[in-house]
Amino acid sequence: MTDAAAALARWHAVVEARDPAGLPALVAEGAVFRSPAVHAPQEGRDTVVGYLTAAFTVLGPSLTYHREWLGEDSAVLEFTTEVGGREVHGVDMITWGGDGLITDFTVMVRPMKGLQAVVEEMGAELLRMLGA
């Protein structure tokens, strides 16, 4: 059984440090990332870490978690941030395996104009990271 509270505390520590170097140690090898900006689930540790790293850059500077709901192996975290001058309100839904590593990370964002700003800036950041 996962100690979701301990796993969540590790997530918060990396987010508060604003240092994506801590992400690989939090993500399981077969993890899946689901984004409102990408139709298909993104699979594998390296891919999930890449998306989360880009999110740290795009969402991170003003990302603030306001409320959280904790389950046995999962949590839902409500956040706000600003992207491209647009207010963004969303939730991160995180599931951990028995080893305390993230197995599933789903992001939901509103309003539509905020989502559009996230899609644009995440796309640009992912291309920058890939050196394109």
C-alpha cells in the first residue's frame, strides 16, 4: 500500500524548490501523463518527466496549490497560475504505486483561454527543450 501522504510531501518539496532535477526520482518507469493539450496519453518515465519539466517552466513561476484531496494511493490538487497573461485554474490528479512513485499524472485546466495559453506555451517549451 502506498503512503500517499509521504508521496505527496515529496511532490510538494520538488514543486516548492522549483527544481525539475528532482522529478525523475518521483516518477515510475511506466508512468502515464495525460494533458488537456495532448490527445493521447504520454507514456514512460522520460516522457512524463519531460512534460512535467516543461510544466515547471510554463506554470511554475506563479503556480499555487490551494486545496487537496488525498486518497489511499492518489491525490487531487487544485491550483491557480498565470500563463501568457491569462489566469489558469486547474487540478492535478496524481496516482502513486506501492513504491511511492507516480504512475499516473492527469492535468485538467480551465477556462478555455487559459487552456489555449497553456497549450501554446507548453508546445513552445517542449520544442525548445528538444532543441527544435
